[in-house]
Amino acid sequence: MEWDVIGHEWAAKLLQEHIATGEARHAYLFTGPAGIGRRTLALRFAQALNCANPPAPGLPCGVCRACKQTEAMQYTDLAVLQSERVGGELKIDAVRELQRTLALAPYESRYKVALLLRFHEANANAQNALLKTLEEAPEHAILLLTADSAEDLLPTIVSRCEVLRLRPQPLLEVEKALQSRWGVESDEARLLAHFSGGCLGTAVRLHQQPELLEKRRAWLDDLWELLGEPYRGRFAYAEKISAGKGKNRGDREVLRENLHDAFRTWLTFWRDVMLRSAGAQAALVNVDLEERINSVAVQTNLETARLQTAALEKSLARLNNANLQLLTEVVLMDWPRISG
């Protein structure tokens, strides 16, 4: 079995060499947007580290028990740490529990591997707690962190990791992969490549879960209608999608996750408007809404689009600790009024 990663062959080769030469670092950080393949690459590395029957140095066989259970993230010597939901918050107690686990010797493999997914969601206390482990990691432990960006983490954490920055792939390469490996029709493959922004994992997930495409289009249709609404209509919409009727923790988490999806989808639209306003030649994400994007770009300007993009990025970062209705109202009130 090869590493079987598409678009990040350079990273796979580097990691394979680290294992083959006995120079594996104690901590690695894989960065890049969600869906780009950072978790897949980290899991391949974990498989290669503990494979029972490697066909060559640094290559996982893919069929031994260690490889199969690592792929499923259920291996005895693999500890997985992540927040409860995408956009959630990872707290210090979870990191402390991981530290106790790593202090123990591996059960049956050479290494005890810790996979810390979406570590940019760790709060400051949790990140600081991990520093001690990074500074004094046991010889048998290797930590694999994933994050959107190295800039989202404490500089002291980044400095103690080998950083692999994964980049989106050319859209044509994503199209070809979707058609050849997943049997996606050419027209759909082209749209999915754009919607994913060059992140193959996201494109595959959209293909396999068409309900996500329906939700995406619903959020973007709502945005288009809201641009023509007065404040009263925007306030009513904010209450509808963020207030809800339930007051228990579960209901609030559902609302928060819903808003996370909405804000991220709206963010792609305003980034597209920013590209058009700047006259950039970069490909649009929402290529199926090009007329709407052009209409907004003509009626606004680059600074307006930039401000809306920045506001949504800040709102996403505040979702865990803000009044959801008030946060949504602030986002919508600042949108310009656009005629259809």
C-alpha cells in the first residue's frame, strides 16, 4: 500500500523519509482549510509509524490490524482528541486526560500516537496545558496536530512542531480525481471542485451527502433575499435562525452548529464578491451564482466586501461565547442594501 494521498505527495514523501531514516519528530502540525486532507495524511503517518508488516521502510501495509484499526481511529495505541463538534471548543480537561494516556507505555506498538484534530478549537488554557507535553514528550509518544492555520495556535506550540502546510489543489486536478476515483459526472465534478475551493475531501463529502448541497443553496438563497430586506426583515430572520424555543444545552448546540454552517457559507459568497470587486482572476467558489455575485460587486465596492468577510470571520470565532441572536443581528445589520 502506498500512502494513497492525492495532491500532497510531497508531504507523504517527507514523512516516509522521516520514518525510514529513524528521524521522526516528536510533534507534527498539519495545517490547511477543512477538507484538504490533513486528517487523512496524519492517519497515514500514524499507520506507517506502527505498521506490523511494512512492505518498505516508511510504508504502511494497510491490511495488518494496526493499520486497519488506525484507519478507523480505534487502535489501542492511538489517542484521538477533538472538540465535540466542528466549531466547538476543546477545553483543558481533555488535554490533561491525554497527558495521562501518553505517560503510559505503548500497549503493543513502537509508538503511542496522539491525534489532536482541529486543535485551533482548543482554548488558551488547553493550548498552554499541551506545551509541557511538547517540551517534555516521552520518547514513545508522537503528537499529530491538525489546524486551519498555524497562526490560530500559540507561537510556542508551533515552534515545537514540524509544520506541514497543505494547500488547496488546482480545480482541474480535483475534477479529475472526482471523475476517476469516485465516478462523478464531469459537470457535477466541475461544480464540486469550485464549491470545495480545491479541497478534495470537501468535494467528496458534498458528493456523498447531497443534503449538504441543499443546505448550502438554502443559506445562499437566504443571503440573496436578505440583501433586499429592510432592517425589520433582517431582525426577524435573525430571531428565526438563532433564538429557537429550546433552552437546554442540546438545543443551543444545535443552533450554534446551524449558525456555524450559515456563517461559513455566507463567508464564501462575500469572498467571491471581494474577488470580483478587486478584478482578480481567481476562480469563484460559488460559480453557480456568478450573476448574483457580479450584481453585488457592481452595487458595492472592495472595501464593503472586505468588511463583510472580516466580520463573518470574527463572528465564527465568537460563536462559542456570544449571544447567538445578537451576534446574528450584528452580522445582518451591516450588510448593504442591494436591489435584485
